[in-house]
Amino acid sequence: MERQSWARLLGVDRGSLLKIAFAALLAGLVAWIYASGAYQELDPATMRVWFRDAGPWGGVFFIAAYSCLQPFGLNGLVFLLSAPLIWSPSQAFLLNWAGTVGTGLFSFFVARFVARDWIQKRLPPRIRRFDERLQTRGFRTVFLLRLIFYTTPTVQWALGVSRVAFAPFLAGTVLGVAPFTLMTTLVGIRVAAWIEEHPVATWPWGQLWPILIVAAVVFAAIGVFILRKWRAQAVD
């Protein structure tokens, strides 16, 4: 009752209220990173030592974390831009590519064999209209969806509950995600080079952390607004 009254008072549904709460939690995490001094441990040189000491298991952990967390809302850019900070450019691209394909495979199998009915009831009608195309022109449709929407979670789950066969799904995903993965990896390489010249520990965190908190809340609020508008249009 209390949660419903707060949601009604703010003019949002419970899901949106949870997203706002998540944004507040994220803002608190940023504040804790600064207050505890943990930001000093976020230096790319330290991260490289952690993953390189882990050997091949570091790459396995990266792919597994990317594959399992992105479908549930964690932005894939977190992984795509982080890989070049740790590995060489070629290794970063291959790991990013493998992780991106992994997110598609994870979503596909969970949606198709674990939560098919639950997910299908919650997909917008506009997404369901792709089902016939996916059955008759699977590779082409998946390829185009990946080029345009990449790994948007709604599309990820929709492909799993659709009637697309696995082979065209896999081929369309592997090829369709490659261009954006390469482009983002190249951006990450430039970011890594900049951070090498300006180590994280030397950033003026005393001035930055309030801005980061406000930015996190603002971006989360904008995301909730856009998501609600998109859902409303999809239902219409």
C-alpha cells in the first residue's frame, strides 16, 4: 500500500520507481567511492595487474560477467570501454565481440527455455510483429536488428521467444554486432590512451563527485521518461 501510494504520488509505476531508487543507489555508490578513497584503486594500471595475474581466467570472467549482466540492464558500454584499458587492442576487440555474442546467447536460451511465457506476456506488441519476419527471413532480420538496436535488452529477450531458428540467429548476431563492437573498442583505445596520460588517482575528485552524482540521477530520470514514452507508443 505504501509503495503504491508513493508511486501514485510521483506519477510513475512501480517499475519506474524502482529505477529511480536504483539511480539513488548508484549516486550513493559514487559518493562512497570518493569518501572511502576507493577511487585510487580504479587506476587502469591496477586493473591490468588484477586481470593479467588471473591469466586466461581474467578473460573468461570478463566474458561471463558481460554475458550475464548486460541482459538485465547493465549498460554494455561499461564492458566495451573497459576492455581496452586492460588488454591489447586486438585482445580487447575479440573479448568484447565474444562477450557481446555471449549476451545474445544468454538472453536467447533464458528466454526460450526458462522464462518464455513470462517474457512473452511482457513484450510490447510492436516487438511481437517481428516474429513472422524472423521465421521466414531469420538471418536478414536478426542482422538488421543487431545493426540498429545492437544488444538492447528488449530485443535480446524478444529474439529468444520468437520463432527464429538458432542457426540464423547466431549468424546474424555474430556479424550484426561486429561493426558497433569494433567502433566502440576503438573509442575505448583512445580513452585508455588518455587515461594513461591522466591517471584516475590524479583527478580532482573533490570537485567531480557532486557532478557525477547529479549526472547519474539526471540520466536515470531521462532514461525512465524515454522508456515510459516508448512503452506507451508500443502499446498504441
